[in-house]
Amino acid sequence: MTTPAVSFVAKSGTGKTTLLEKVVAELKRREYKVGTVKHGAHHFDIDHPGKDSFRMAAAGADTVLITSKDKLALIRKHRVEPPLKELIEAHFTDMDIVLVEGFKQNDLPKVEVHRQDRRSTMLCRGEKYDSSLVAVASDEPLPIDVPVLDLNDPGQVADFIVKTFLSKMPRQVRARQ
């Protein structure tokens, strides 16, 4: 069984991270096991000069795993960005849901984040029609062919995710704890 995933997309500065942060907290309050993936459009480092793991990577290690009693981090070099679905299948099989930030070009179901004060063309219903759009989280009513959720009500967005992606699937939380 593949872990369900939904991608939150919008133009930069629209509030994707803020909304996702609140939706994750709401789903956790409901005892779902939630994973997230953030698309880093630019080069990034999660390690720091001087740390042992940084030194191992700098020495040429292709994969570095940092672990402790309560978490782990994996740093793996690659030449080509792996497909999103492969990453989800490899790293999130024990989650109930994966919430993805970004990856505008993927074919996962999408929730587009829309703000009235950033009223530029929508990504999924603008110049291009993206059939993977399942809802819009907005701070204004919109005449659109998918449900419009209240951007300022993360509980409503979480309700939509549960109803749409989780209501018919057994929780993986109980089986893997």
C-alpha cells in the first residue's frame, strides 16, 4: 500500500509553510502519523562546517547518516533529483499521510494556496489547467471547479485531507508503534 500524499503549491510568499505547519499540528493532534517533504529549489546544506558529519561528507562520503536516540538525518548525494514518488515510497511507508510543499510540476493531488492580496494568476487554473488540483485554500471565495477551503482555518483543511485521503485507509500509526 502506498502512503497517500498531497502537494501544497503556490507562488512564493503566499503562506504555504505557515498553512502546512498548522495543518501538520492539527493532524498530529488527531493522532495521525504525518511526514513532510519540502522542495528545495536551490542548493542547501543541513550540516555545518566543523561537525563530524560535515567532515565525512567533505572527505567524499556519498551517504552520511546521523542518528541519536530520538531522530536521524540522512544526507545522500545524487546527480539527478530523485522522483518524488520514489522518495515517498523509500522514506515514508510508516506514515499515514505525506504533505508536500512545492513540487509544482508533480502529478500528486494538489491544494493550491491563494491569497487575495497576491491576486496573480493561479498556478493550477491559470494559463495551464492542472487536473491534479483537488482544492484551493483561500482567504476569499473563488468561482472554481474544486472545493475552496478557508486558508485561515487549518482545521477545515485537515478535515478535507482526512476525508479525501485518509477516511478509507487503515491508520498505519497503530501497526508500527
